[in-house]
Amino acid sequence: MLQVIQYQKSGKISVEQVPAPECPPNGILVRNHYSLISAGTEKTTVTKAKSSLFQRARRQPEDLKLVLDFIKKEGILSTFKRIKNTLDSYKPLGYSSAGEVIVSKSDKFQPGDLVACAGAGIANHAEIIAVPENLAVKIPDGVSAKQASFATLGAIAMQGVRQAQPRIGESVAVIGLGLIGNITVQLLKASGCRVAGLDIDSSLFENAKLCGCDETFLSDSAAVPKLNEFTRGAGFDSVILTAGTSSNVPVELAMEIVRKKGTVVVVGAVGMNIPRTHFYLKEVDFKISSSYGPGRYDPDYESKGIDYPIAYVRWTENRNMQSILDLIAMGKLNTDIITSHTFDLNDANKAYSMITGEVDDKYTGIVLKYDNTKNEIVKSISSAKVEKNPNPGIGFIGLGTFAQNYLIPPLKSANANLVAVASNTPINAKTAAERNGFAVCTTDGLEVINKADVSVVFCATRHDSHAQFVTASLKAGKPIFVEKPLAINYEELEQIIETYQATKTPLMVGFNRRFSRAFTEIKKQIAGRTYPIVMTYRVNAGFIPKTHWVQSPEQGGRIIGEVCHFVDCMVYLTGSLPKTVFATSVSSDNIADTDSDNISINLTFADGSIGNIIYTAKGGAMMPKEYCEVFASNVSYIMDNFNKMTIFDKSGTKIIETGGMKGINEEVAKFMNSITNGLPMPITPQEIFAVTEATFVAVESLKTGLPGTLKYTWNKTTEVS
């Protein structure tokens, strides 16, 4: 399919062929008919990407702070790699579109329904988009797809108006008469308000008056006397800021013209150095409007389709979109007068040349039109043929930050034959294919596994999909390297074990710490011991909010998702499997925290060794993440964040510099060496299954308050070889 994308390093915008997305659970696939370019938001995005790194740092000081913090924590080289990979990628554009449902996994929609869609990274300027059900609404009779493509922008304006809570007859000022400003004016007029429009560009006034502005004024302090006359000396009941500027002038002007105990609502991105005097003297109600409305940025609402009860949240982002379409149907909102240009998708560059100022032409709403005669678009992409490559051909599923920064580079360095790559985001798939030389890109992970010229699979998707791809790859007889965790519950683990026993297809999990120089050195030092060892592993894991996908119950949480690393290190050092697990956590009434992010886990091992893992999200951000102590045969060993290993014995203290690397390159190299030379996997299946099961026991121990014993699930049938 065709999609408008921007290359982040140069800022170049192009219309490219990318793989079509897969239909999400409880969602729909939509063939776009029209999409609306949000000139203000997209101009900022496009211009930022075309700026130098220095200019970006000046405009985005919060991003610069994140970079500096990351340098302190991970070092310059690691930070440089991340920035380089971020720049060497494509970004989708657009977030407001309308079209026809072609595939539905939602009870709310059927193929053939006409819908309006919302969401950055979702309602893209693309021929086909994948949309969660709460980010789509049906288009009512009498509203065209072109008109409906304004629904998202309309919802943004609608939420700003709702925050202002205007009443019939009130005076409202709208500062910023761009696209959202003009929609805001129309909504206010439909609410029975007297509306004054302000902007620094007087050429926008004519269109603003067509939208219903009673009067228009230049947006500066010189207009204050006339604005006071407009309100008969009372001041504006509310002021809505829809401008886009880093200047603080719009906020200061709003505070000056609003009445005592009035309301100021910020919709656009404006300077926020709020003057205290007017606040104090007028007791102004100052509000920030959050995009389309309640539900925005809530993954449970947007991604999982969990709606807010209408009795408690009358207007969600979805219901705001539906309200906009109803107003269009009733003739209360006119999109025609705010549509200045319509371009075919292939001519999208012309549109962006206008909004960036490369072409001097006045515009308001710019709409992209799609060719809807391509009824076989999904089939034509999924059935694309690829020339066969020598073995082993690599298929890669999942392209998060970790995969792009750590797993793919060692494969490229080894000149691996990269055949096919899959990501649920078409842009990420295309980026990875072009950057790394994959012959084929797709959004279907199973398609990668089933390709004839793919003989080895790497999987780095979200945790809840690991078991599906592992099982499919094992059944296909194709060795698979899957990032941790292997599975997120017993049912998945048992299915994998059963499949492994039936196929004996090689399996590897990304427990990379054991391959680091620090831990391989400790393992070498304690070789030949005759007495159990004592281990303690402290992890300063860092805070992750509950809204992050990692914290979702469907993803297994951080114990299953990350603590498995540290359990595996102890398995490696002891050469023994865990027997019992006892976990305790803090107990807090702070609803923002996850108690299981702050835990102590005690383990016993079959050889008599013991280990303790302290895992916390409450440590200082600048404190190194990992620190491990090992006590064996009257010698102590300290692994200090992989940078150095210290040995304490009867002769004194010895420090070995270990380079700061966590063993990722080594584990990938060992896995590929095993494949190409027919050697056993670097980690035995017994260790992989036991480590995975130990995390399940830890989670259960937190619930019961009691120690748990591993069942060694694979013994239910036959021993794993």
C-alpha cells in the first residue's frame, strides 16, 4: 500500500510502498477515502525533522534533558546508537481520516461501514490503516467521507469548547484562527455565543467571519480597548487559545481580557509562563484541554477498547468525534468553507510544501484523496514473491528499540542473510527493511515464519505474543531466538514444552547477562567449587508508570518480563536449577505505584545454593542499574553494572575491567554458531523452562505470602533433551 512518510534524518517527505497492517484485536482495517492534514501539528512535526540537531535541542529542551540523562546512565556510545537509529528511520504522518471498513474484529463494525478514524500513528495518511474500535465512529447519513475526515480535528476543538463550558449569550474570544480555531468559532456560534476572533495574521479574518466570528481583531495588547467594548466592559466569559507559538503573548493577552472568575482554556501549544497577577486578582479558572477528550492517552481505552460508562463520563474522545459528525449532518458545522485544497495521495508533497512555506500559498484545511479502485491491495502485498537466499535465512519479528539497537546490529556485523522482517507498524517494517537490507517487509509475523527461504527466526515482539510465535516456529521446524520472557503463564509454557518435545526444534531465549564478560569471568573463577554458593543481585530497575504496556497484566508484568534475567544468572552461576521461590513486596496505598516493582525474591537451588534478588523501582535515577555479589569457597566477587568485576580473596583485592557490555552480542553470536555448526543451544531447554517457571512461582508467592516449589512442568510427559 502507499503511505506518506518522513525520513527523520533529513526530514524528506515521500509517498512510499509499505506493507499493509494487520487488523488489531477488537479493531478494524479501514481503506481510507480521505485524510486531513492538520497544518499546525504536522507543520511542527515536519519542520522539527528538517532542523539540525542543534536547532532541535533548542526547540525541545525536554528532549535534550532526556538525552543528557541517558548519557549519564548508559554512556555516550549507547546514547549515540539510539539517536542514530531514531534518526535513521521513517515516521508516519497524519491522525484524522475517513474511509471504509474492509476487515473487522469488533462487534461495533462490519465490512462496508463508513467510519471516521483518529489517532497519531493510527489514522495515518495511508491507503489502509489499522484502528482500535474506540478510535473509530460510524459516519451518519448525509455526511461524506471528505467531511468526516475532519472528525478528529473537530473533536480537539470540541473538547476545548467543553472545557470552557459556554452558555447561551456569553462572550468568548478565540485566539488563533487556523483550522482548529475556525472549527472552534463554529461550535461556539452553534452554542449561542458571541465570538471574537484574534490572530496575528489579518488575512485570516475573512474566513473567520464566514465561520461566524462577530468581530475580528489583531492579537496584541493594542486591541484590548476594542475587545472591552465588544464585551460591554465585562470582559470575556472565556478565552480559548488555539494558536501555535512558543511565545507567552497569547496567554498574557487571554489573562488580560478574560473577566473576573472567567475561564481560559489552552488547546494549542503556546508559551506557558503564566503571569500570577491576573490569576490572583481575577481568580481565573485556567484549563488545559487534552486533545480529543477523555480517553486520550489511556491505553486501556484507546488500545483495548475499554469504554468509560456514559453515566460518569458523558463525553469521551469517541463521543466527541460522533458529536462532530452529528453537527456536520445537521448543518451546524461547515467543513467546506475551511477546506482550501484537495490533493491526490501521490501529490502529498505539494501539500507539505505549502504548510512548510516552501510554496507561498494561503491554505486552511488540506485534504488528501485516495484511489479506491485498488480492491486487491492487501492480497497483492501479502502475496509478493521474494528471490530465495542461501541458508540460514533470517526472519525477524518485532522491531522495538531493543531489537533495533541490540539484536539486529550483531546480525548485520556477521553478514547474516536477512530475508524478511515483520512489525505491526508498516512504517517500522519498511524502515527496518531499508536500513538493514531485509528483502521483504510485512506486518504479519506468521508470514515471516512460513516463508520458504526463512530458516531461522528472531522474535522481539511484546511479551503476550512470544508464545504464539515460538510455538509456530517450532512446529515449522525453524529454530527460534525469542527475547525474554519465553511465556507469561503456565498454559503458554506447557504448550511450548509440548511442542518442543514433539519437534525438538532448537530454542533460545534472550537471557543475555550470563554471556557478559563479568559473569563468564565469575563462572570461570568458581569452577571446581565443592560447596554451595551465596548470591545477591540488586536491580535499580527504575520507575515505569502503570499506563505503560510493560505493566499491563496481559504482558505478565516486570517479574515475568525482566526478573527472569537475574534468575537465569543464578542458574548459570550455580549450574543448578531452582527448587523453591519465596517473594515479598512492599505494601503501599499509593495508587501510582506497583508494589510488585519493589520486591525481594529468595531462591534455593538443587545443589544447595541460595540467592536473593532485590528489585526496586524506587532507586535514584543516576545510580547504576545492576550490582551482584557472589560468595564461594571463601572468595567474594562483585559485578558492578558490568563495568568491572572485583575479587576479594586471602591475597587481597583484584579488579578486572569488564567493558560495560551485557552479553547481547555474545548470545546472538553463540546462537548463530549453534545453528550454522549443528551444535547444542547455548542455554539448555531445562534451564530456559525452569527460569520461566520460577518467575511464575514468584508471582504466585506474592499473592499467597508463602514459598512456592517449582513443578518442573516438562516432567509431566518425557524429559526434555
